[in-house]
Amino acid sequence: MPGMCRGRRKFLAASLALLFIPALTWLYLSAGNFQGMKPLPLSPLETQSSTVTSRGGALGGGVAREALELRVREVEEENRVLRRELSRPPRNPVGIGQRPHHANHHGNQSKTHSEEGTGDNEAGLKAVTSGNASECVQQPPVDKCETIHVAIVCAGYNASRDVVTLVKSVLFHRRNPLHFHIITDSTAQHILASLFQTWMVPAVRVDFYDADELKSEVSWIPNKHYSGIYGLMKLVLTKTLPPDLQKVIVLDTDITFATDIAELWAVFHKFRGQQVLGLVENQSDWYLGNLWKNHRPWPALERGFNTGVILLLLDRLRKLRWEQMWRLTAERELMSMLSTSLADQVIHWNSPKKLRVKNKHVEFFRNLYLTFLEYDGNLLRRELFGCPSETDHNSENLQKTLSELDEDDPCYEFRRERFTVHRTHLYFLHYEYEPTSDHTDVTLVAQLSMDRLQMLEAICKHWEGPISLALYLSDAEAQQFLRYAQGSEVLMARGNVGYHIVYKEGQFYPVNLLRNVAMRQVNTPYMFLSDIDFLPMYGLYEYLRKSVVQLDMANSKKALVVPAFETLRYRLSYPKSKAELLSQLDMGTLFTFRYHVWTKGHAPTNFAKWRTATTPYRVQWEGDFEPYVMVRRDSPEYDRRFVGFGWNKVAHIMELDAQEYEFVVLPNAYMIHMPHAPSFDITKFRSNKQYRVCLKTLKEEFQQNMSRRYGFAALKYMTAENNS
């Protein structure tokens, strides 16, 4: 591993005596690469203090505290000795690791660490020195099926997005099973749990730990760092992670791996005696304290250490009573430091500015980061052959279902799409909205792909309420969308729009899956089921909320129909009232939706009646009816068998009717479809006969399912189809 071997000065800084305890207080502060990773020793407390403490009582606690304070003073004296040693001219180099050790290699859960090392076969590990040069020690290999444990603190929407690039880089290089231990707030847990569940990567296990339960452990420390209280939570990992977990790699969310993480895991083999931490020195000159007058960043030895990557021997830290040690040190140092406040290294990617850094050493790492940022995460679903893994019942059931499909069926691809698990990243951007307290709030629901992105700003101007959007994008397109959204004043001014990325896979546009994803994230009592190429009338949000009360939506099963119109003009003076809309209808500027090509889809709305209606009116279901409606949040989802173009909304409206929803047309509501180029799916429908044949087959199967579920009441759906 590059940078593992250093000259005598580095060796002394890594292994001579006991390193600077107060520096450990600030372990949370920044991140970096793991070149030059060193194990850091912490000596145990005196045996006497442990004995006194175990006898209990206030006296025991006081004696233990005195022992800790005494130990801190001893370490400070050792630091002074170490500084003097480092300032002397170098003498003949000293060989490293020349004493061999023998032990069997085991997994993380069953390993018992010896006093001299972690117990792996280290015979033959030695350094050959000549003059001032030393040869790197060959790292012992990690067992093929040994599980590598990784801990990450991740809170909020942005960190949840950043951590994906880190995970991609780890998965790309890894050859071992992985177990992620993620300390999260409720927001990040919701996002990441969905992401990993739909990612379905073999030999990867993920456990979550509630960060809210840990806040009281570190909230007493004054903190000015941008990471806030979450950056301090690395201090309590010995208490947070499972008690039988012996070692773990701790990572910041904005790191990118350039090689197999097993190489980092192998560094644990270098730990000796009481060495319990592995860190690298900070690279930025900021930490030296000599950039400007009176600049004193922290009381660390030289540059101090970077905590973007940490190796922790948890079992040894617990034996050393780490919890008491860091608390005592923090209390002591805060008397003079007052608060924690530090900056970051150069090669970090947690802000756009850092991506624009001009440095000859940065270019490779920047390109590496950008590569994984847009890398197709679906390609990382590869198996680890030869390693047993925990049974994933969801994956097993999926494989069983797919195996039952007939691959010779001309409609096989259509049927398979219904069971495809699409990787899903909920709340790709920050979301902040609490529904109104009057229980009338409504969310607009829609789905889109990259070619409809231009509609977002217009919809936000027409609809001031909450919006839930599912976007069907590739990894690269997701980053294009992110740049587009962050560059839009209109979109950035809206915190109540939830953007949920469903990553591309397969040859069909999974329109109903997208709608279901957006529906599941609605947190208001009602939802308006729209499409991205429709602009709702100004004020529709408030009008629908008033209709909730007027039509007693809370105590009845109603679907409120918003009449749909369309224009063939790319530039339209949007009507600001029903009277203005009727005028444009009469002039031929507007038409009832799909009047020219698919009249049946909206004919039951009864536009002739709507023209003069002043009160809501009920309409009956008819074949192929597909209006845009507002319903309660607990209404049925869309049927996933319908993909691409055709019958995706028709089947949903049929389901509502079967469940005895009333269709009520709102007399003063409207929406207008804006023109755009034909979608790829409608082009396939029109040009591909087999596409149309398969759609007809799926319709018949859906109707048969309706008959089985709803019995005699579903007979009318079969009759309507035969008469159409």
C-alpha cells in the first residue's frame, strides 16, 4: 500500500511511546486518504485505578478520575520527550517489525487480539534497511470470505447523496463481504434503507443506528464545525456499535476509494501491543498553526491526525475505558480551547468549490471521484463467488418468480418488467415540509424522465403546494439533474418538492412504478395524480383544499376530477379564469384533451356540462376513462404490469371504480397539457405490432384478475371492453 513505509521520523511518530492524548478529542474533524496509515498506541490505565473503580462507590469514581488525570500528565511529558527526539539529527535507521509472530487467521467476530498483534500469520514480516532507505513490509492477505466492517456517520439529505459515491467506489473494488454500520438521523435512514433494499447487492449487509439516541453523549461539547453534532459521534462508536464487533474501518461520507478496501483492513495486522487507532497525518498546512499571526488551530503534535479514515480496535478501546478517557481529555482541553472549530484537507469533495481546486496532485483524485459519481450502480450487483452469504429472502423470491416466466413468450420482456427491482434514491435533494394542521393538504404527484425536465419550473410557478416527483434517470443523468436544479432559482426556492430518483434499467419506461414511488412519499392526507406535461390552473392547490371540506372527502370515497385540456401552441397565454379558458376554447386556441385522437379517454367528464356548471357533479365510469383526479392518500396504487404507453391510467381508474369511488367533476378546476415531442414509448406503440399485441394481452389478464377479485361487479369491465 503506498506510503506505508516511512523513514525514522515517521516511525518514531507512529510507534515510540504514547502519542498525544488531547489530540484524540478532535477525532471527528475532517477526512482524507489512507496513505501512510499508522497505528496509534493508547496505554491502559494503572491496574490500581481499575481495581478501585470496580469496587464501586463515589470514592472509586474519584480515584479513577485522579488516575486518568495523572495519566494525561504523563502523556504530556512523553510528548515533550518525543518532540525533543524528533528535533535531533537522524542516526542509523532502525529495522521495523523484525520480530516474527505466529497465529491463525479468523473472522472479525471470533478474533481475540494478542498483546503483540491482531494474530495473523506475520512470520517473515521484516524490514530490510540500507543507509537511509527502508523497504515496505508486505501486507498479509485478508481471508477471501472475511467480512469487512465499515462504520459511517451520515445525517441529512446531502450526506445521504454524498455517501452513495463512497459506497460505489468501495463496491467497485471489493472482493470481500461487507457489513456497513451507518449512524443516521431519521431522514438519512429512510433514504438509505430504501436505497440499499432496492440496490440488492449480494454479500452486503447494512445496519442502522439512531443518531438521536447519541446526541446527549456529545451535545455538551461546544462546536463550531460545519458537521455539527454528527461529526462528534465518532467518539462514541465503542459504545454504539455491537459489543462483539472487534474492529471497524470508520469513513467520512465524502471519500472515494482507488483500490480494494481489504488493503486498508489488512493494516490491522500491523497493530502491536496497546495500539488501538490507525490514522494518517493531516496534509493541509492549516493545521500547523503558522499560516498567520496568532493562528492556533489545536494543541496537537505537529500536524495532528485526520479522521476521514480511522481504523479502530474496538475491543481494546473498551478495555482501555475509552469513554472515560476522551471525556476527561475533552473537559480538560475545552477549558482553554472553548470550542471545536477546524477546517478540511485539500482532497475532499464535500463542496463544489473543492472540485475546482487547481493542484497538480488533485487531478487524478478529482477524475476518480467524478467517475464514480456517474458510474452505473446497477453494474455493482455482482456476486462474490465461493463465499457463503446470508439468505436474502426478497432476492430468492424474486429469482423464483422470474424463473417461472416463460422466456419463449413473445411478451416475456413486458412480464419481466413488472418484477424488476429498480434502485431508488428517495429525496435526492433537501426536502422540508409539514402538512397543514387542518387536514386538507394535498400533494401533486407526477413522474418524468430527462426530456421533460423543462416542465419543472413552470409547474412550481403554477402549484405552490407540496410536490412528489419520481424521476427515471441514469446515474449520469441524475448528476445533470442535480446541476440543473441547483442552478435554478425557482427550484432552489422550493423546499416542499420531493425528488425521488428511480434508476434506469431494462428497455421499458416503468411509468406506473414511478407513480407508485412518488405516491408512497406523499405525507399529506390527499394527493392530486397528475402528469408532468400538464400545467394546473393558478390557484388549483387552494381550490382542491377547499373542495376537501365542501365534499367531505375525509368521510367518503371520492375521486375529484380536474378537467383536462390541451394546446398545440408552445407559447400560450395561460388562462387565469374559467371564462378566459372558455373563450380560448371557442377561438380554437385550446381543445379538450385528446379530442382528436382518443376521445373516450375523457369523454365521461362531460365537457358540455362543465361549461355551465357552478357546482360539482357526479359522472359514471365508462370504458377507457382516464381522468386526472385527487384522491385520499390511502387509495390503491397503479398496476405495474403496464409499462411505457397504453392503459396505465385506465387500469387505475378501473380499480378506483371497482372499489366504489365516486367520480365528481369540479366545476371551476382545469389543467392544460403542453405540447412536446412524442415519447419513445408512444413511438414504439405506433410502429411495433408486437407491442400492441402484448398490451392487449396484458389488458385481458388485468380484467381477468379484476373478475377474480371483485366477482360479479367486475363483469361490466369485460362488457365495456367487448363493446369498445
